[in-house]
Amino acid sequence: KASLDYRRDAECPAMETQSDLPWIQKLMALSRQKKPLGVDYFCDAAFIAQNGTPCIVFGPGSIDQAHTADEWISIRSLEHCVEKYLQFFRSLP
């Protein structure tokens, strides 16, 4: 008889944020993204979102290289992201 025991060490809640918020619309426009995307990995922002604070995941690199022994991002990816952050913050009132 086969059996499986499963123990959950930590809660990893999903998060969802209204995509019609003006600042999210602005970030989506800057990244030329027409629709919000869901992802199948956990982010610490989910803990902040649990308290009602709108959160998104927006940054350089790829999840394919994240959290590995050789985690890395390209310099160009970092520079591109910094440009987008600057454009976003400069557009705020």
C-alpha cells in the first residue's frame, strides 16, 4: 500500500491586485504590456498584499535565473528596468 505524508512549513498565499489602478496602468504602459499577467511562483509581496496594500511584481531578470546557485541578471536588463523605474517616478505628480 502506497502512502504519502505532506507537511506544509509555510503559507505562500496567492496575491491579486486590481489592474485598473492608475499607477498599475502606468507601469503596464511603460512596459508595453496590454494585460496583467499571473505567475506560478511565490513572491514576498503576497504578504504585503494580504493586508490590503496593492502590490505587483515588476523588475529585471527572469524567474528562470532566480533563486539558483548561479542567480544572475544581465546588465542590460538591469539598465532597462532602471530606465522604466525612472520614467515611472518622473511621471508622478
